[in-house]
Amino acid sequence: MDRRFLTVLGVSLVFALVVSSILYQLTSRSPSGTKSAVKTDVRDLVVATRALPVGVSVKPPDVKVVKVANETFPKGAFSKVEEVIDRPVISNILLDEPVLEGRLAARGSGLGLAPVIPVGMRAVTVPVNEVIGVAGFVLPGMRVDVLLTGTPPDGRSRMTTTVLQNILVLSAGQVMQADARGQPITAPTVTLLVTPEQAETMTLAGNEGRVQLVLRNGSDQTIERTQGRVAGELYGAVRQKKQEDPDSARPRPRAVAVAVAPPPPPKPAPPPPPDEVVVFRGTAKTVEVVGLSRSGEIRKNP
């Protein structure tokens, strides 16, 4: 083989290797430079080191700081651990989840159930058991109706009526959230979220009779108008309909008999006018009255 051809081929291979080496170095340096630029544009983010349930207060072992890109920093998150320490949790925080402002109550607002109660609302605890209520099936976050069984002020018969509807369950006993398996919680008390007016109704109902909770679908927002049920209806009694006229409850005056004079007898009809006959005798004109006699004959009266 020609020695000149081999020389040209060798020089070409060497030149190709040099060019490939230069290109490889250029392409490998560019990503590393980008990564280093990205690494410098980071920010501290406070995340949870364990699952934090509702009602607990955040402690230093419960959170940690991680580095995240500035573009991925969540809105409402924290960069310093001191900003979240001793603040109550009002919404569940999962493991390694960023701690957000909306999931924490203000520092000093209380512990346990107090921070979960919205402004203007009240929490009322209702005693329940396996017979009265839904203790074996209730979970925080469910909706219930409140029924009252007692004797009305008139004392006629015991009855059951619905006093409140579509009430949110805050907690069952000391538990403010369901367990990981979503199993029902058996508890002697259930805490409900109500308005101040509903709190008065619940307190009065608890003192007047026996209170029972009835579960309902959480998506059902309908408020039913019920009349209640009296004990007599269970045995076939028919309830008397109440009059809607408010004046019907007032005592009516007794009727007094008044003597009324009989009407006067009708006046007799006037006799019919007598029949008259005009008679012409020559130039003389006379008028004669014609009547009927008792026998029915025609009688002329000159």
C-alpha cells in the first residue's frame, strides 16, 4: 500500500480525535455550568418531619429545613423554623409536606379544639352511647341531625322532633380526626359545630329531654320541615290538625239568646176595580158599574 496514503489517513484520524475531544469537553462543561447556576438560586423551606394531626402544637422536632429552587417555593410557606414553633395545627399536615400559613392557627390561640372553631361559631358537646346516638358510626367531619324526645309544655303526650339539621361533627370524644383506616370511633361524647343560637337550642334540648343524633349524607344540604311524632301515633291515634288561624286560640264570647218580635202580617190586597159599562141611549151617555153577586149573577148598579 502506498506510504503517502497511509500518512494522510493517519493525520486525518488524529485530527478527528482532537476535534472530538474538544467538542466533548465543551458539551460536558455547559450542563455543569447550568447546574451550578441553578444550585446557587435556592431557598430554605420548612417541612414536616412527621404527620401532624389537627389540634397539636408544632414543636422543633416536628419540622426541618430543606433547600428548594426559588421557582418551586410554595405560596404561604415558611423559611424559618421559628415562625412555626408553638403554633396549633388546624389542618392535617403530611410527612415531608411544606408547612403553610393556612394550616396553622395564630400563636397563643389555644390548643386542642379551640383553634379549629371558626370565628362566630361555637362547639357544643353532646353525650351519646350505643343506644342513644351514633357513637359506633360517627367520624369527625360527618354531618348529623339532632332529635329531641320529651314531653311538650302542654303535657299531653311524649313526642320526638328534629331541633337541628346538617350539623358538622368536630370531634368524637378526644379524637378530632379519623384514624388511618377510616374506622368508626366509639366515644361517650360528640362535639358539634353550631352557631350561638343553635348552641342555646342544644343546651335547652339537653335539659328538656333525651337528645339523639342521626347521620346524614355530607353532600345533602336539604333542610326538611318535619312536624314531629307523638307517642299516640305509634298506637294508631290520629293527630288533630292545628288551626293556622292565630285568632282560633283566643276564647270566643258565648252566644246570648235575644227575643225577636214576629214580623207583622201582610196587608190584604186591595179589591180589584169594578167593571164599568158605558151605555148610550140616543144622545144620553151613562156609565153603569157591573159586578158579580154572591150567586155569580151579573149585577148592575145604576
